[in-house]
Amino acid sequence: MRGLSLTARLSLLFALAAALVLLAVGWVVARSVEHHFLEMDQQEIRGKVALVRNLLARSSTPEALAALPRQLEAALVGHHGLAVRVQGPDGAPWFSTAGVQVPASALAAVPSAREHWVEWREGGRAFRGLAAGAPSGLPGSATYRVAIALDISHHQDFMAGFRRTLVAAMTLAALVTAALGWAATRAGLTPLRRVTALAASLDANRLDARLPQIRVPPEIETLVLAFNAMLARLEDSFRRLSEFSGDIAHELRTPIGNLMVQTQVALSEARDIEEYREVLYSSLEEYERMAQMVGDMLFLAQADNGQLRPSTAPVDLAAEVRALFDYLDAWAEERGVRLVLEGGGRPVLGDRLMLRRALSNLLTNGIRHTPPGAEVRVRLSDEGRVTRISVENPGEPIPPEHLPRLFDRFYRLDPARRREAEGAGLGLAIVKSIVDAHGGRIAVASDGQGTRFSIALAGAQTPGLREPGGVA
């Protein structure tokens, strides 16, 4: 059935199943009718055999026995299609009806005390008969042999016509069933055709389309739910990709525009070496900014494709945080922000440089959004097999609707803010990628007291003895 539609396949299967069922029913009906005719014939033949036996048993004198053939002829008047043959004890023919003759072989094969059913054809007609022994009423008389047969041609003709009618009815029923099956299948597959039609009509401008879930068969409901979920994921991914492309263009346009302006100004008139040196230093800053952005984007691309393979060396997070405090202390002091470390925590198994980069991004983000005179607090603690790191900073609370998207690339709470003051907007996305690569979890919470980023990583009880696992 290759190349056939699902509707055609189901219709053919319906027709085949109906044909098989009707064939079985027809066979049972035909066998029942044949058995009914057989019982009728046997009942009638046994009645005639009993009649002949009764007449012979009542013939107790030679005169009565001699008059028996006339009695048989009188008793059999009006029974068309009935053939009777009686042989004497010596095997000589004693009585036979006119017309069709019962074969002598039917009587020769009959034992004296048993019945024997026979069937034969003669002149295009079929006969069914019974041969049996029949003792006479004469004292010491031997047993006669009687054979009585009926013409069953009309039964066979009826059965032949009945079979033809049955075959035609079954064929018609199979065709009707196929047509009804096609209609029912086509109606039942309407939701599937809607899925196909919607999939064929999808493009970048129609990813918000959804299939209706009302009055959907249970067999198709799972497909509809999965298809709608896929569309939702595609819509979200396409939206993120569009925003990502727009953000990349915007982020690269600014430094490229600055480089072009600086170069044009530098070339507009002759300048001394120091002025050219200043232009080159300014251009170098823009180049470094673009290089950092490209490097971050490549890092995130590796994370998306599962290419980040962190090492599994023991990492002392407290030591890494203190080292970052030393590195960021001058910038924090310039902004009037204090850096505080609480707790210790056991080492974790991971990549030291990657984890240090994640902590650096969180600390930089915290310092940037902390008002002067306040502090950024880092807490380390052990909770069972999990080591938890939290970075807290006071400031304006983040609206709840923005919290789930803080780790998106290029996402900012206020797109109108100057990007030069906040970087490219990839820092938190990199943090999440690093935490995911280590099998950990990261969460963010914000209220009136400030914002808190919390990271959970698998702790290392004995360095080098076990691999890092996912955090429950």
C-alpha cells in the first residue's frame, strides 16, 4: 500500500475486514441452509423407509406379500422425484418405481441389519437416498433390501442461486463499508489535516498560530498539544533570534561608528604623532570592546551546542572570591561600594577559570547596580552535598516579570539606558551557561531589600574521588 493516503489505507482495511467478516457469516449461513435441507431430506427418506418396512412386516402370508407391490405404488402416488427399489432375499429385483432407477450397487453394499446413505447423479439430476434391510412378516423369511432416494436437484439449484446472491451481497456490503469507512476516516482525520494545513502555511510572520484543542479526538489531542508546544518554542526561539540579531547589529554599530568617526577626523587634517597616538589608543579601546563581545558570543555559541567541557579539578570558591575582591577593589572603592565575604564552604569540582568568570560577572553586575555607601555581599555555605554561593546587592527591586529574562542575551530592564555604562548585556547569560555546564542551578530573587543571585553546585567531599553531578 505504498503511495496510498492514510484515508485510502484505512478504507481498504475497513473493506477487507468487512469482507472477511461477511465471508465467515456467509459460510456459516450457507452451511446452516445445507444442513437444514439435509435434515429435511433425511427425515422424508426415513419416513418412506419406515413405510416400506411396515408394509413388509405386515405381509404375513404369501398372498399379502404378492399384493405388496400394488400397495407400494398406491402409497407412492404423487411423490414426484422419489425413487424406490426393493430386492428380494435372493437379490432379484422385487419392486422398482418407474423413471429413475436406484443403482443396484447401492443395495449390494448394504448389510442386512444396517443403513447406508448414498448419493449419485443421473441425467443432470442429483439424488440422495438411504439403503436398509427390511424383514417381511412371513415366518422364517429372509430380509429384503430397500433403497429409497429423493431428487435433490432443486435444493442444489437453490443453494447455487443462494451462494451467488450471498457473494453479490457480500461484495456490495464490502464496497459500502469501504465507502463508509472512507467517509468516517476522512471526518476523523480532519484535525490531522488541520495540522498539515497549518504547518504548510507557517512562515516567520505566522508563528503565533495555534491549533484549536476543542472537540479534538483523544488520539489526535496529544499531537495537537505537541504541535502547539512546538510552535510556542519556535515562536520564542525566533523572537530571541530576531532580538539577538538586532542587538548584535546595534552593539557592533556603535563601536564601528566610533571607529569611522575617529578615523575620518584623524584623516581630515595633518596631525602630529601624539594626536595620532591618541586616536589609535581610542580605536584600540573600541577594538577591545568588539573583541570581548565576539568572544562572549562565541562562548555562548559553544554552550548552546554542548561544546563546553569544564574540567573537574577541586576549586576553592572562597579563595577565588577573595582574589576577585582584590582585583575589583579599586573600582568598587571608586564607586563607594564595599565588598563583603561571609562563610567558607567546601571546594567544588569544576573548571576554575570558568567558575571565576561566572563569579566575576556577578560581582561586576552587583557593583554596577549598588548605590554608593552600600555593600555587595557574597555568602558561601554547604547544604548537604550542595555548595551554595549567593551574591547580594541593595538597590531598586527588579519587577517580577523581568526576573525570568535576566539571563537572556542582550536583555536590559531599560533598553533606553546607555549601553556604554552597562556593557554588552551578555554577562548574566554567560553565568547561566557556565553553571549549566557544571550541572548546577542558578536563580535570582529581588525585593525591597535588594537583588540576590544564588548558585548551587555539587560539592567535592574528597578532591579527585568523584565526578561532579547535577544538583537536585
